[in-house]
Amino acid sequence: MNLSRIRICLLAMILTMTTACGVSSDRPKIGIDPADIQAYSRIVKQVYRDVPFSQDGTFYTDSQSGKIIVGIKQDNDRTRKLKHELRQNLPDQVEFIEVTYSRADLNKVFEKIQSKQQDIEEAGIEMTHLGIQISEQKVNFVFNAFDRQKLETEKEVETFMEQFVAKQEKAMLNVSYEPGMTSEVGG
């Protein structure tokens, strides 16, 4: 990790802490109570024991509704038990949705792209962001510049990036061109 990325990460952390500290108690609470996340985690561990939930789905907190959104990829005994337990213990804090890809599926595509960073740089592509957007079911690859002698158009960059993932994984990959973007912190 180079020095400029470290600086950006530190700046993002400071901004996050500053923003969090400046919240007025007069405003309505938006977001999820940390105790609810802890309860969710405890229930997942009880239901799944040593088997990771990431194979069956995803979860994230919705900042607007303040709910834990649980995405279920496939219905099976474990996911049915998890739904039952969460509905009993956190009835108003959890919402269930169907998802096409599990967290493990998204992680797999992310790791494939991440492992090809040297090939990407050698092709003259300047990556500014690589991250998983769970709510959108996408792995986002953002670049701000590319060597037009090697790849002539943004579409050629997208095609180049798609070679690193399997055919069925291409729908998870979101390649976008953001000229002028210097860096983005996120996951």
C-alpha cells in the first residue's frame, strides 16, 4: 500500500469519527443499534455453528430504514432456521430479501480481480477503487486512466477486466471509468 493510499485511509477515518461525534441527540436515530448487530451475529453463530453463512447469502445494514437486510441466496434447512430465529429475536430489526449471489460469490470475484493487479497495471489501467457493494450485488472496479495505445476505449478495458472472471461471474463485475478520480476508500 503506497503512502498516498495510507493518507486517504487516515483522512477517511478522521472524517468518519468527526461526523459520528457531531451527531445531535435531537435528531431521530438512523441506523442500527450495535446491540442488534451483536444479537444478529450471535444468532447466526448458533444456527450455522462452524459453517459460514457467507455461502448462503449476504447481510448489510440499511442506513435509511435502520434494519439489518439479510439476503438469502438459496432456501435450505439452515436458512429457514436462521429466518425463524431472527424473526423471533429481532422481529422489527430484520428484513429478508432474495439475492442472486452470496457474499462468498462476491468475495471470489473480488479476490480474482485483486490477484490480477499486476496484470492490470501492466495493461496501463490505473485502478482507483476495487470494492464489494453488497446491496447492489456487485464488485466495483473503478479506473481513472488507461493507456490508449494498449486499450483504445473504455469498453476494451471492461472486456479486458472480464477475462479474469468466469462467464457466469461477469454479471457481478461492474467496471466504470471515472477520469479525474484520485482514490476512493470503501469496500
